[in-house]
Amino acid sequence: MLVAIIAGGVLVSYFWLPFAPDDTSGGRLMPPGGDHLLGTDKLGRDLLTQLLIGGRIALATALGAVAVGGILGVSFGLLAGFATRWLDDAAAVVLDILIAFPTLLLAMLIVAGTGASLGTAILAIGLAMAAIVARLTRVLVKQVLGRDYITAARIAGISWPRIVASHVLPNIAPVVLVNLALQAGLAVLAEASLSYLGLGTPPPNASWGRMLYEAQATVLTAPAAALAPGLALVALVIGMNLTADGLRDLADPRRANR
Amino acid sequence: MSLLAVEGLTVRDQAGRALVDDVSFAVAAGDRAGLIGESGSGKSLTALAVTGLLPPGLSATGDIRLDGVDMIRAPEKQRTAARGPVAAIVFQEPLTALDPLMTAGRQIAGPLRRLHGLRGAALRSAIGEALAEVRLTDAERIARSYPHELSGGQRQRVAIAMALACRPRLLIADEPTTALDVTVQAEILDLLDRLVATRGTALLFITHDLPVAARVTRDTHVLRDGRIVESGPIADVIARPEHPYTRTLVDSARRFDAALERTGRD
């Protein structure tokens, strides 16, 4: 629900914004009310406008990072799940190292190479997510492969690709999807932190993280400038977590009420 | 020639410990053999080795011929070709033997589609037949049910239907009744007994339960710590157990029966 409201707001922002993003006519640090529903920031830009544009970036990050993390993570996790002996141990160690590698450091390295942009932020967050998803997928795949129905399918001579498509993927999907939805929330937070640190979306594009950074100095005199992006972040992340719960109920026939 | 001939089968783990040690037995077409032993005696591993599907990390030596194909050394392609049409397994735990996310009908359809190339209406009627054969009434509803909507006995019947749908010549039953209630157990044993008899399917029956083995098998092999300690027709093994371990098995089964008798009379 929360996600839908925010996504709706973001969609609207492509057709209509209360003010032009770079319109500074409204006076600085105006309190909420009047022409500017949420007030203005220290450069006199309309906060609601900024918030909506920031929402685009938040959702783009969530979708992009989940796409990168999901595709890379599930593919690698599947391969690792099938590995045996030393190859299996090696895969586990590599994944653990990747997970231990801080997302921020990874982002800084990528930024150092290519310059800060939304793309690098998504890439960095997606790669970090891929490692976590891969580890989860690997464990789940191993679990499923040990089940008797896999042995039964192999005895019947059903090919590996078919077994993966019909037994393995459906059985790991509920858990992986729920995890991806949770990760989407974390990705939004990670993008906010990166932008807050100046490693994410470069100005003049508004990102919730950078809005927070810019509002920091004036938080006591104009709390709306900090509260608005802060609350938006919380709402989106909670919304994504709730979506994760909903997905879990949907994906599992044992819980589905027919 | 035997349908299944196992000669000097040894299964080792990564540390080189022998989990199954120099096991030899044979099952002729239409015959019924039993592997009896307590948990950890290597009976289930033997069953997996026979199909060439040992878990990763375990390696088999010796000689296994399933319908003439070397299940240890032959290339995977040949082993796959021998496996499906010849042998099928029914497992102990009907909960993990069926994919929880697949309806019973679709699970039975898998092997039928692969091995008999059935599609559409022919496939549907074959599924119905398979379910009817294992005495599942209301086959339509069961075919549409997920495993968690079925009882343990029904699940095991579905698993048996799945295993027998493609008319294997050898059915490996790995403790198929251990996880079931005693009454359901008796029904499933009768069912297996009848199906195997009417079709002339060979049976390799694995169990820790001597009375159960006595009911469905002809030749039996007693396994202990990975070795066969005694072999012979089940009637002889029960009447004149030679190995001390077999004697313990027979004695404890007798004591159990005697206890039942006594309580019945009081």
C-alpha cells in the first residue's frame, strides 16, 4: 500500500510537479503551507517537488539494484548450489568475503573509477545485494537438491535444466522473492546513505539522502526540510518490508487461502 | 541374467571410511529381495548406489549391473537411459518424496511425459489410471491436490503411483511404510504386494522391520555396519538365524509378538 502511494506519487511527478525543480522564487526555508505545501529548502526550492523527484530516484534504485542483485545473485547461487567438494567450499568462501566487503567501500571504489552517478550507486548496491542473494540461493538449492523428489526425478531421467525449472526454482522462489523485497528496502536506505555522503546521485537531482544532508544545517529552524525526506524514506522502506510479507503469503500454496 | 546384480559393492565417504562394505546380491526379473538392517547399516546407500545416484562426496567401487548397464563406470548418458525405464524408487518419508509446490497429478505426469512421451488427454488418462491403481478414490481431486492437502498414506500412494506409472521392471522401496500408522502401513504393504505380483515387477525392499520383510520379500539379506551378515530365503532366515545379529532381530520380533499375545488374552 505504502509502496503503491509512493509509486503513484512518483508517476504523477512525471506529468505534473507543483513547481519546476530549479524554481527558487519562493523564498528560502519557508515553513509548510500556502503555495508550498511542504515549504521550501535553503535555496528556495519547493520541498514537495524535490521529494517527488527524490522518490523517482529511490524507486529506480530499488528496482535497479534488485534487478542486478537478483539476476546475478540467483544465477551465481544456483551454480554454487550445484558445486561439490572443493569447488563448493571455494564458492562459499568467495561469497562470505564478498558479503563482508562493505557496500560503501565498494561504492567508493566504483565511484573513484567512473564518477558519482545514479548508475554507479545502483551498480554498487546491486553487487552487494548479489552476494547476499547468492549465498541464500546456494543454501536453498542445496536443501532442495537433497530432497527425495529430486532423486525421484533423476531416476526418471528428467534432465537437469528441467529439474531446475520445474522443481528447484519454484521451491526456492518464495524465500528468494521475500528476501529481494526486503533487500529493495535496504537498497533505498543504502542509496540515501550514498547520496548523503555525496557518492550517489549528483546535484542538481534531488535524492532523499542529499535532501537530508542539505537540511542538516537548518534542521532546528526548518524541520520540514529534514522531516519530509526522512519520513518518505521510512514509509517506503516499511512499505517494501510489508510487501515482502505479502509476497511470502502469496507465493506459498500452504499459506494461500483458497 | 539378473535384472540387478551387485558384486562387491563398497561405498566410501570422503575420509575413506567404508559405509557399505563388499555387498553382493542379485535380484532376478520378477523376484522380491529384501535388505534388512538397522538405521546406519548402509541399506539406503546401497539403494542409491544401485541407481548410480550417490550423494556427492561418496564414491562406489565394485560392480553394479542394472539391466546389464554398469551403474558405477558407464557414462552418465547410459546410466540415465538404464535408470528411468528400468528402476523406480519409493522413499521412506512421503513428505519429502513429493515436491510441495506441485500438485500430485503434475508430479505423476513428469516421468510419464519424459519416458512415455504422453501429452494432453492421453497424459491425463494415464495419471487417472495410475491413481486408480493405487486405490485412491476421488482421483480427480487428488490429482489437483498439493502434497500438504493429502494424508501421509495418500501421499505414499501418490509416490507409489508415480514410481509405478512408467512400468519399471524393478521397484526399489526404501522403508516405504516406516513413516506411516500401523493400519495404513498394512494397507500400503498389501498394495505394493499386489501391484508387484500382478505386473511381475521385481522388488528390492529395504526395511529395518523383520515382520514387514517377511510379508513381502522372498530372498533376504541382513545388513549390519555396511556388511551382509546373512542371506537366504526369508523363511529360513527367520526359522534358523545363523548370525547372532539376525538372531537378535528374530528374537525381538518374537518377544514383541508374544507380548501382544499375552496382552490380548488378559
